[in-house]
Amino acid sequence: MSTSTAPVPSLASRVAWHRPLLWLAGAMAVLTVVSLIGLAVDPRVVTGASLWAKPLKFSLSVLIYSLTLSWLLGMLRRWRRSAWAIGTVVSVFLAVEMVIIVGVASTGGTSHFNVSTPFHAALWSVMAVSIVIVWAAGIPVAVLLFRADLGDRARSAAIRAGLIIALVGMGLAFLMTGPQGDQITNYRGIIGAHTIGVPDGGPGLPLLGWSTVAGDLRIPHFVGMHALQLLPLLALLLELAARRIPALRPAGARLGLVWVGVALYVGVLALLTGQALSGQSIVRPDAVVASIGGALAVAAAVAAAVVLSRANRAPGPRLATGN
């Protein structure tokens, strides 16, 4: 078996961060602090939760997404002008969405699904168009990343798969925009909902607000979006662990484990989406959902064991440990 080693560049090496997205991240960090203060001092409630809960959740989400996209675009050595333009478009329309969310929340109203007046309907339309543009901008980013040399194979697979799954997760938000229940026959100015089976605003998990009594499409939406962070994080953790665990040093082992992680992530996302659409709460899975979840975990464990066994029997490059 080959004992050759190959150094793997750091995840942060040679990155020219996209500045407009970094500025947006900085603004979202400030808004996060403001929202936390609002949660503590402002007693107003919208659809069963503090009116500052939505600005807080969205500011954190935009903060994480803008930092991640800034890093990804900064990794590109070619097509930099195109990447800069895409990132700037994303930062502008995410900022537009956040201005509307915070502006409407400050008046004690709700921004999402609100078509109660022509003004609110116009705001909701602007938000919808903005998020479609942000979603669509992810497609050329995916194309550029698939054509770029990202170095380590496991890391490249994690980044590319994470972006594709994130686009799917973002797209799941469109399932929330159609009429739910009796919203047409019993029109009250709201078209669309997060929950399936009950109106929004019922019992939910602390801060997250995910329904504890019905299906909630925010859950697969959230899980899908954050594949963009979690799968590259998996690759990073494998690289770090390889310095102490010899079984992880073969490049094929880390690549195989990343693909196992990707398959598990897709399976969990599909399961959560089906569970939400069936009207079933995340905290009350039935026997079918629990069985499928258990089967996914077992299959991933078996696949990981097979990957490690095969990779450590095969010759190939290994991660340099610096020892």
C-alpha cells in the first residue's frame, strides 16, 4: 500500500472574499444584536411569537448564507468578474428582503403571505421576486464551482453537493406560497403558510417556532439550505480528524465518507419534506417516519464502514499529517 502523502490546502487559503456580501454579513450581525434586544424589551407578538423572532431568524440565516457565498465566490480563480456580479446581485436582493421584513415587523405586522391590502401585497410580491432572484443566482454559482479547481476531492464534492442541496432546500420555500386549508373560502388577507394542517401561529418550538402539532415546511427548507455549510464542515472535520486517525488519511476514505454524508443528507431532507407535507409534527414522528429514519442511519453507518475498509486496502494518496 502506498504511503505517499499529499498536503491539502486550508479551506480558507487563497480566498478573495466577496466584499459586498461581507458588508451584508456585517449588517446582519448588527441586526441580530438589535433583534435580540427587541426580544428582551418589546412585548409585541405576531402570529403567536415575538415580532422580533422573524427578524432574528432571518438576520442569522442571511448572515450565514452571505458569509458562505462570499467564501465560495472568493475561491474562484477564473470568472471573477461574473462571480463578483452574481454576489453583488445576491447581496442587493437579500438586503431588499431584510428591509421589508424588519420594516413590516416594526409596525407590528407580518410580511410573509400578507396580501391584506394592496400595499402589503406589493411588499410580499417584492419579497417573492427578490428571493427568486437570489435562488436563481445560485445556479450559475453552481456551474462555476463545478468547473473550478477546488483542490481536495472530498472538499470539492462537499462544496458542490452542498450548493445543489441548498438550492433544493431554498426551492422548498415555494411550497409555502400556495393557499392552505380554507384560506380561499375563508379569506382573511393571508395566502400561504408555513404549517400544514393548522393555521400558522400555533404551538411551536422555542425561538424556531416550528410547529409541535402539525407539519411545518420551514424544517426541510432550513435543513436543505444549510447543506451549504454542513457538508463542507463535514469535509473540514474529516481533514482535521485525519491528522489523528490513520484510517481517514487515504483521500478515497474521506471522499467516500463525504458521499455517504451527502446521501444521508438527501435522505433526511426527503423524509422531512414528506413528513411536513403529510401534516405530521417533527416532534411526533409516526412509526413509518421513525423506521425510515432509523434505516437511513443504519445504512449510512454500514456504508461508512465499507468505505473505510476499501479505502484503506487500496493504494493512493494520503493526507500529510505534518508529523
